[in-house]
Amino acid sequence: MELDPLILSRIQFAFVVSFHAIFPVFSIGLASFIAVLEGLAFKTGNPLWEKLSAFWTKVFAVVFGMGVVSGIVMSFQFGTNWSNFSQASANFLGPMLSYEVITAFFLEAAFLGVLLFGRHKVPAGVHLFAAIMVAVGTFISSFWILSANSWMHTPSGVELRDGVFHVTSWSQAIFNPSFPYRFAHMVMASFLTGGFVVAGVSAWYLLRGREVEANRKALSMCLWMLLFLAPTQAVIGDLHGLNTMEHQPVKVAAMEGNWETSRNVPLLLFAIPDQENQTNRFEIGIPNLASFILTHEWDGEVPGLNEVAVEEQPPVGIVFWSFRVMVGLGLLMIAFALAGLLLRRNGAYYRKRWFLQGLRFMSITPFIAVIAGWFVTEIGRSPWLVYGMMNQAEALTPSLTGGMALFTLIGYVVVYGLVFSAGVYYLLRVLYVGLEDEDEGEHESDRPARPLSAAHVPFEIEHGQGDVSHAKPANEGGH
């Protein structure tokens, strides 16, 4: 069987991007949460805020490190697998990626050192400023990356001459039509991811009766934030969908599983898209609701996949179901946020075991929703790499063979598996220890000597038992 380098390159990039995306989306939200905790500690002097900040900073260190490792490798694929695209888009994407490094990565790296190793070694105000700068750096980074990605979906401010994109307006290219909606949608997703992870971990500690007061505070903060942000994300998603229908109607048609351009289109809750026969099987839908959501009119016209040739249609089944996974999990997030409000009375939100167990499960759902959303966005653009201007086949490296693409794909899977395993190992160690006081028993030799060691806190499991309830911090039982 002949190996198709285009299919393998698409799978490889999808794997790497999906792996990488879960780290920035978490670190952006977590960095802002840490900055808020540092601000509360600075203003109130309450040591609980500082303990929470110290704990989540260690988690951030591991996540940030994994994001850097996976992100650096991702950029090399532009040259190895998509050299035609790299050469054609260099006039725009080259400066954009360099701006991200200069304005964001350097800022994050410099102040992250102060945030990790400067506690009680620099003035409290300086430490707070470092936390704010790290949070700001994550937003600046996402600005440049999402602008570049949005340009590939809604290219503007450029013209294609002799196979090369030439920038005619930097402002139009950077602030392209889909960028504001995509940026807002991803920032909100980052806050929701950070909020649900912190809420889930806090719920796990409360179920085990550990650091109850501090984790009650963290859980309360997150539930208030989620109460406002989860419904807001639904509104932003609706606006983003309207923008997508204007600029990428075929993608919307795939999301809705709509084959014929028509009015009074139902919202399909379940269907099995049959792309070969250009139809759906086993449809279950709500009459007219898709028309109303997409046009705000009950009899509004919704574009169909038949507007373009079959070879220009994206893989409908993946886009259709990824969209429903994303929306379904978003509705579940809203439900938990509202449940948290109802359980506020008499502090039931931190005592109801079913709610706390549910939050533990919900800590995973934002990552699934983010990956599903990226599938909708990126696969829904197929077969275009730069929408309407350059397709994926034209962008592929001419000398790339199927064997070469398969070899590198296997290598990425193996290496990323090792990176992920190491990261999870460090995260589990941090979670097992909890919110211990770092100052007790600190010695000069305990100070971190390398970045990830900031997350390394020794612990022992008494009597050889694996239950985390037996975990004892080293500063309570010797070094």
C-alpha cells in the first residue's frame, strides 16, 4: 500500500497541535488566577492566598514547560512538511511568529523566573508585578498566534502574486475578519479551563478533608467566575458562528450536517452524515432551530454543502460530531456553574459529595471541548490551508515521501508520550503534597536549581500504601 504524504502530514500536524493546545489554554487561565491570588495576598496579608498561589505556581511551572517543549517542535513542521506554504506565507507569518517570541515569550520567561524563585527573596510588590507580567505575556502570545491562525481562515490584507503572499495592509492582515471572535472565544476557553481545573482539584482536596479553608476559598472564587464566564462563552460562540457563516459557509454547513441550501432548517441532535451519498442517516432534530440560531429568523436560509464540489467539502462526520461534543460540554459547564449558585446557601457547595465528585469529572471536560473546537475549526477549513487561496496539496513539501512522513509521525508520538508521562508524573507529585508551607524546614540545598525542580517537592507514602491520604510532606517527616 502506497503511503500518502499529504494524509500523514495532516495527521501529524493534527496530533502535535492537539497535544500542544491543551497546555497554553490551561496556562493562560491559570496565570491570571495566580496573579489574582498574588494580588489578594499583597492586599490582605492573608497567608492562605499566598499558599494557594505557591501551590498553583508549581502546577503552572510544569504546564508551561510542557507547552514550550511541544510548541517549539510544532513550528519545525512548517519547514519539513509544508515548505511550499512556508515559502508562500513567509512575508506575513515570519514577522508574526517573531513578534510573538519578542513581545511575549521573552516577557514570560524573564518574569517567570522571578515568580518561581523570587518568593520571599524580592519585595512583595515586585513578586506581584512578576505574576501580572507572566499573565500579560500569555495574552500577548495568544494575540499573535490567533491572529496568524485567523488569517489562514479569513485571509485579508494580502495578495497572491506568483505563488507568494504579499502584505498590502498589515492592519487588515493582523485584525482580519475572524480574529476578534476567535481571540475572545479562546481567551474565554482558557479562563473556563483554568477555572474548572482549579475547582476540580479543590473539590478533590475537600473530599479528602485537606486544607479545607484554603480550598473552600479557591472553589468559591472559581464558581463565581464560572457563573459569569460559562454563559458568556455561549454568547461569544454564537457571534463567532455568525462570523463563520459569513466567511466560511461550507464549514457551517458541515457543522450543521446540512447538504442542501434551504430555509426552515432543523437543529440536528443526532445524525450519521453519509458524505458519499451527500445525505444524513437516522436524523433526530428540532424543527427550524438551526435557521433561528444561525440567522436569528425562524425561516432563515442556511447554506448547504452542495454549494461547492465534493472535493472541496471538509470531512463532514468529524466536523459534525466535534461541534456537538464542544457544545454539549459547554452546556454542561453552564449547568454546573448554575448548580454552584444554587448550592451557595448554607455552604452546601463544598459539602455535597455528588457536586464535588462532579467537579472532579468536569476538570477534564474543558480540554476535551478545546480539542473538539480545534477539530471543528481546522478540519472544517479543509481542503484549504489559506481559505480560498491555497489548498493543502499545494502547500505540501514536494520532496516529502509517505515513508518520511510516517517515520516522523511515529517519532512525534513516542517523544510526546514521554514528555506527557513526565509532566503528569510531576503534576501528581505536586497534587499529592498539597498546600504545604514551603518555608518550614527550608534549607539552602532545597532551593530549585532548574526550572521543573520548582514543581518537585519530596514526599513519602507511609507503610508502602498507595492511597494519597497517607502522603506526608517531607518537611513533616524529615528530608
